[in-house]
Amino acid sequence: ILRSLRKGDKDALCAVYETYKDCLRTIAGSMLHDGSAAEDVLHDVFVSFSQQARQIRIKSSLKHYLIASVVNRVRDEYRRKHVKTTDLEHADAISSESDGPDRRVMAGETASLLREALVLIPFEQREVIVLHLRGGLTFKEIARLQTTTLSTAHGRYRYGLKKLHTLLNGELSYES
């Protein structure tokens, strides 16, 4: 696919977009808590990707390259706005179609509480949690993205989960 992209094949670009858009939008949305900002980030990444396809050198996988691009754009957006928010629009995966209405309501409430709790933890911890759980990145890959050590990435994940646990047990009375 990269060879086709380097030749300017628009079908290859469409295939890459269709393959990764949902994952990338979920990551951006989970970190920004703004669906339209997540869409903007996604489109910015793909515009930049299409313009630079001939020069791009991918060291790991295309998916990880695109995730890194999204994370960098999200960081830029975060720094620009200084807003600490999170969105898990796709948290409905917690509930399956076979669940009854009561379970779906409870799952919706749980997802809502989780969204609120993620907003309250530090951005770096939220980033590690989202990239690991939603993006499927290893801690080594996350450490490389955050330009930090592996133990720092592990620590941010552990402390972030601990804070989420505290927040959810206390029904969000925690102040960050």
C-alpha cells in the first residue's frame, strides 16, 4: 500500500483512511472530549499524510505511524486550548445488543461516569490509558511517543488507573 501511496494512488489513500479512521477518531475523541475537534484532527492528519506520502519513512507499522500523528495533533490542540476533557463516544461497546434495557442503561451510566473520571486525571496519564486500551499500543511504543522512559509510561498508566478507581468509587468527588 505504501508503494501505491508514494505513486499518488488515491484509491490506496482511501483504503488507508477507511481502514484506520474509526480507531484514530476514537483515540482523538477520547483525548479531546470533542467530536468535531477529533474529526478535525483526523482530517488534518490525513491531509498531511497524503501530501507527504512520497517522503514518509515508516519505522514500525502504518497504524502506529498514524496513531503517533493523531497523538501529536491532539497534543498541539490540547496545548492550544488548555482544555482537560475526554470523550469515549464509542464506549457503547461495553453493552452488547443482547443485553436487556436495564443493562444498557447501567452500561451507559458507567460509560458516562468513566468519561467524567477521565476528564479529571492528568493529560499524560489519560494519554497512556487511551493509547494502551483504545489504541492497542504497547508501553514501549507509548514511551517512544511520549519521549519518556518505559517505567514512566508504566507509572502513568498505573497512577491513572488508580486515580480512575478512586474517582469511580467516590462517584467523582475528586478534584484534580
